[in-house]
Amino acid sequence: MPVRIEEFETGELPNGPSVPEQVLTYLYTNRDNAFTRSEIATGIDEDPNTAGTALSRLKQRNLVRHKGKYWAIAEDLDRVRDAYDLHAITERLDEEDEGINPDEWDAVAPDEPHPSERDG
């Protein structure tokens, strides 16, 4: 999710739910209806292109359905709940251990490739 450069420079970055989370919540809350991309964007107060990108990615994960210009939550609500729960758990664990620092990870990585990655 892009942020304005002023927010980036000052470090005042958004801390709310991501656009995909907002889309899923909106569609789940209104699961008896299907909406256009623009209606969803308006409903979550986001740019239609940003909402469209989120919808496409959610469709790839079978979390939303698409017919014509309309979008709806997936029929398999258990799948949606499981994906949302996994996301929430991952975020909580990242907050607890401050996530993976790539520089620290690289510093302790072995110089030799894993045996499964060697040719031969």
C-alpha cells in the first residue's frame, strides 16, 4: 500500500489494516451482495486501482469471486477465515520477535549451499 512521501519522510506510517484486509472485511460484512471494484473502493475509502489490485490478488488465493464487473466473498467462508487467521497470527509473531532482519539472517547463513541445492 503506497504512502505519501510526507508520511514516509516523517515516519508517520499508517498502522491500520491493509487494503486486502479491508476488502475481505467489507465483502464478508456484506456477503449477501456483490459489488463493483469502484463500490468496494468507495466502501473502504481507497483508490479504485488499489482496491482492484487487492481484489486480483485475493482472487488468485480463492478468497473472492469475480463475475463480469462484480466481486463477492468466496463461497468457502472457512477458507477465508483460515487465511485471515493465518495472516493475523503471522503479524502477531512478527511483532513479538520484530520479524526477520535480512542482514542478521545473511550474517549467520552458511557459505556453502545446502546439500539439496548442490549439483551432482
